[in-house]
Amino acid sequence: MARTTNRLTARGVAALKEPGLHADGAGLYLRIDQTAARRWVWIYHYRGRRREMGLGSLSDIGLAEARAAADACRTVLKDGLDPIEARRVSLIPPASRLFSAVANDLMDTLEPSWKSPKQRDQWEASLTQHASAIWRADVSNVDTEMVLEALKPIWSTKAETATRVRSRVERVLDAAKVRGLRSGENPARWKGHLSALLPKAERNKEHFEAMPYGEVPAFVSVLAGRKSVSALALRFLILTAKRSNEVRGARWEEIKGETWIIPAERMKGNREHREPLSRAALELLDTIPVSVRSGLIFGGWNGELCDAALAKVMKVNKVVGPTVHGFRSSFRDWAGDCTGFARETMEEALSHRVGDKAEQAYRRNTALEKRRALMDAWADFCTGRAGQVIQLPTRAS
């Protein structure tokens, strides 16, 4: 299905030369005239009349700012007012003064330091979904009441999200103050301000329901009969006890012999992880045709699989309750109940930190083969190769 909004990209806009109207969607267009002048316009209908509102030159206003300006105009139109008349009497702020414009500029600045391109999407989604009134507002008008209005609905039910929203609003408002777009104290600051108006956020650790490890071999057997990319990825995830994003982003160049080297930017702890691959995991990779062994190992039609693709495999196979992330708990429960491997080896297999920095440095050189034995035992259990008796290794760290 063709996109109806956000059709343009910043790079695509810069390359546009052909005279005419180039649609971004929802009434926003880039108009290029015969003299090659390029400007943003928003086309709408008010009381049965088609109206065209100029938003500014492309040289002054980028794509993100133009979208923010059109969004602000759309809000005024929904309130029954004519946006052109509303701007004349200063009800609509200039695009550069919108909170969304300052936020986009800040994200442009921060993006090179982020370890994942998805962080920008997360920033924008959290602000547009939970602080939409602030997102559309003149940045100089954001006050404590607006911040509280955004936070209160999610403060007790989505504490982690609420804390991130508050922090991001605070950072954008700080940036606006430095740029001279607002003055006074930051209404989103916690210490000495919101701390007096909101209870301390209780961050409840999310619980991921796990499949009992005794049921895992049967499920792995079912997956072995499924040839979809999503099913292969889920089976590989179970065999390696890795997180969804670590598997979905796996690339062929990360496979070095019998070891999978996961780069730091895809790891939760921001540290490179060396994953020993079991015989079953290597055999799974061998089923993938040589002709497609470049780039993503489990690539979809549009690049990396989404997290929902793995969850859908479970749903299609009538798995109710247990989650994709829960297979890490299945592995840990099995290892604790059925083997004699050291706790440290089990935790390292889940890429959890063990000991202080000195111990971590030492174990990096000694623990890989111990983890390899553990992952071989887990894979044998999952694929039925272990039989009814699981051999317990001599306990060692």
C-alpha cells in the first residue's frame, strides 16, 4: 500500500528540481516554480473553499519543520478556525519556534552519538504519542501544566516511558533556552520542581513469561518444519538464548568459524559479545542457500525483520502466554535445574556482567569454551539429541 503521509525524505527533497507540486502527504507540498524557487505550501479546504498557505522557503525551513508547521495548522483547522487568518493574528507560531522543530534539531545533533538509528524513532514516538500538545506548541509557551498533562496519564502505569518522556522534554527545553527561544526555569526538571508535584516513579521490571523448558524441544521440532525466515530466526534465537534484536540484526560477516561476534552497538550492555555456536545452530545456518549469504542472515523483504515477526511465529503455532524474550528464562531455568555448570557461566551465556572489571577481563580469555560446552548441551536438549539423561559436567567457574 502506498504511503499517504511522510512520502518525502530530506535527501529526496534536496534532489527535487522539476517544477510543480511534490506531495509529502496530508496537504503538505513542496512547490517548485519555473525559476527553480522552492517553497513549502499547505493546501486545505475551509468552508468549502480550497486554500493554499505558504509555510516558507526550503532554504529557511527543512522537511521536519515544514511537517511540524503543517501539523500546527491542521490543529487550528480542527478547532474550526482558518489557519491563514489564525496566523495573521499570531495564533500559529513560526515553524522555527515550534517545540517539534527544536526537538528535531536536537535529535540531529545527538544522532551521531546514538548506537542505534532506532533511537531517533523512539525519541520522536515517545514525544508525539505522550506529549502531543507540547510537540505542537510554541516552545516558549511550554509550562508546568502542559508537562503535567502529558505525564500524569502514564506516570503510574508506564513509569519507564514517563521518565523518558520527562527527560526528553527537559532536554529539548534546555536546548531552546540556550538558543534564546525561551527563558526562565525548565518546567520539566525533576529535582526541586516536578518532584514536589509527582510521586517518585516506581519502575517495575517487565516480566516476560517463559515457556517451561520441558516444552521447548517439542516447539523447536515444530519450528524445524517451518522454512520461513521468521521461523529460522526464532529457532536460532532459542538455540543461542539471545535477545530478539541481537538475532534479527545478525549479519554473515559476524560469523567467524564456530563463533558469532555480536558488535557492541547491538548489545544491551554496549559490549561486544562472543557467542559460541552449537552444532545445531551451525547446521541451521548451513540450511540457508550460499547465494544469499551476505548482509543480514535473517533479512526480510524490507531489510531487518521486526520484533513482531518472531512473536507472530509463536501465535501462528498456537503458543499462548510465553514470549520470545522468555526463552532466555527457559534456558536459564534449564541450566540451573538440569546441569552442573557454574552460575557465572550461565550468566555469561546470557551476556550478563559477572564480577568486577579485573575478573571480567580474565574470564573473557577463559570462559568461551566453558560457554561452548553449555550451549552445546542446551542445543542437544532442544533438538532431542541429549536423550533422557543430561550429563552434568564437573562444576567449575
